[in-house]
Amino acid sequence: MKFENKRWIYLIAAMVIAVCAGIGYSWSVFQKPLIKMFGWSTGRTSLTFTIQVFVSTMSPMFIGKLQEKITTKYYIMIGAVLYGGGLILTGFVNSLIYLYIIFGVIVGLGIGMLYPCLMAYGVKLFPDKRGLVSGLLAGSYGAGSVIWAPTAARIMQNHSVLTVYKIFGVLFFIAIIILAVFLGEVPKNFRPEIKKTNAVSTVEDKTWKEMIKTKEFYLIVALLTMGTTSGLMIMGHASSILQEMQGFSPEKAAVLIGIISVFNACGRLAWGTLSDKAGRYKTMIIMFMLVGLSMIILSTAGGSLFIAALFVVGACYGGFAAMIAPVAADNFGIKNLSVNYGFLYIAYGFAGILGPQLAATAKDMGEGYGIAFITVAVFSAIGILLCLYLLMSKQKKKSSIIKTVQ
């Protein structure tokens, strides 16, 4: 079988692994049972998730190079050991420090090896369909919360939260190890025929050292940080926002959060696919416009319009999450994508801290979440300006190359 056909099998295996790795978004389901079991405070317990996000987003910068040395298959297997093993060990937690180290650091490292690796791998498999494949993989990762959150809740009706961690740990470890066997390496000189699209087909490959010397790198990190901040703010405080601003019961809020997660997963595929045709920056301009408008609605309206705005934010957040890998490949090449992606992925880490803290600070000020919504609306306006600048800069470079050739 030709590699052109095999790569679809590899992609399907990678997507299932991404679903298994998506338990991170289900943290809120585990937090309350842990607090109830051990009597810990909400603030100290929620710090676990902050540590996990920080570790999973920062670690790829330092360990991403290992993927190229030992192949994707074995890199994923190591990630499975850390991820699955960490979840199993979390099932024996008896103190917050233990939880911080095992779930925050060990599981965080596992996620940091699995998800970023899969995103870079997918783009290498399909350099001709970067946005589509990034959307599929990011959507699979986001779908993890849609599947595992209700599954965990059902199991916890008859078993403790620690038992759920043990079950998931064993399940994910076995599944990922088996699926990793089906991941084949991408030939070094693999270059499928790329149809005429707005996606960049050829670009100078840059190492991470060369990449961080460019102004584009810092502008893109800022762009992606502002793009993902809105979604992470909503995902981190959706239950409280719905209960306090719309008077929802915890149960009804949980249902809406599940629907937001569905929009998040679908948005990753839809926006990623659109970006292959319309271009990355043009697609992000549309998303920033929608997020900005949604934030204004959230700060001024209520009822069904308020709920619709939350769904839009969820979908756009998914879109921004799917942009990281294709934008990295478009600007800095595919050859060193495994490492370069890790450096751009820190934008997600910054947003993971900024978004939830914006909402928490606004709430502590006694003004509700309005200030946080308006702040993110301003971020969206700045994001549009950055997209326009990067788009014009890109077009200027193309014109320069054409003149040189002529």
C-alpha cells in the first residue's frame, strides 16, 4: 500500500489517541468529588489543574526534539506510560502535594507529549490539508471531554473518584500503546501534490533558534494567546457564569457546558477546514470578530442570546486551538515542526492562566464578569489588527519574491 493511502490509517489511529488524551478538559467533574472526599478548599484543589495546564504547555519546548530522535511511535508510547501511569497513581492520592506532583506534573507531562506530538505528526502526514487535519485532531482531543466527563460521572455513582482514575489510567495506557503501533513515520522527502489554495505550500524551514529571532514568532504567540483566552475563560467559569448570571441550576449548567464542549470540538474541524481555503489570518479575523461581538452580548444581554454567545465562543476557541500547528507550518516550515510547535503552544499556556484569572479577578472585584468580558472584547480588536498586519506582511513578502524571480 502506498504511503498516500497508509497515512489515512495513521491519522485515524492518531485521532483515537487524541480522544484518549482529552481527559484534561474533564477536570471539573473530578474536582468536586475530590474536595468532598478530602475536605480540601476549592482554590487549593483547582491549583492542580493550573499546574497540569502549565506543565503540558511548557514541556513540549524542552522534550519535543526527542520525537525526531526516537520516532513518533516510541515517543507516544513514553507519553502513554506517563499519562496512563500517572492516572493510575492518582487513584492512590492521599494529599494535595501528591495530587500536584502526580496529576499536575506527571499526567501533565504525558499530555504534553501526546497532544502536541499528534498535532505536529498530523500536519507532517498531510501538508496538503493542514487546517483540516489539525481540526480533526484538535476536535478529537476536545471530544475527549464530551465522552469522558459523563462517563466518569456515571461511574462515580457507584464508585469513588479514585477508582475512576484507576480505571481510566489502565484503559488509556492499553489503548494508546496498541494504537501507537499503527503510527508509521513520514518519509523525509514526502511532498504530496498541493492544489492551489491559500495555504503555504513552500516556506523556508527554520529551527527553533531561528524562529525565535523573528518578529513573526512573537506576534503569532500574542495572537494565539488572545484568541484562546476567551475560550479558556469561559471553559473555566462556565458553570459559575450560568448559575450567577442566568440563574441556572448546577445540573442545567452542566448540560450547557457539555453542549459548549460539542461546539468546541466541532469548531476545531470547521474553522480548520475553512482556513485551508480562505487562509489562516482571514479565518482568524472572522473568529476574532465573532468573539468580540459575543463578549459584548455576554456583558449586556441575557436569555437565549446569552446562551448563543457562549456557544459561539466555544466554537471559536476550538478554531484558535486548531490554528497553532498549521500556522507554525505555514510560517516556519514542516521539517522542524515537532519542536517549533512546542514553542508556539506556550500561547495556550499563557491563555490558560490569563483567561481564568481575568474572570476570577473581575468576580472578586464585586462587579460580576462584565469587566472580564469587555477586556476580552478589546483583546479581539487587537487580534484583528495583528492579523491584518501579518496578512499584509505575508503579501508583501510574496510580492518581493515574485519581483526577484522576474
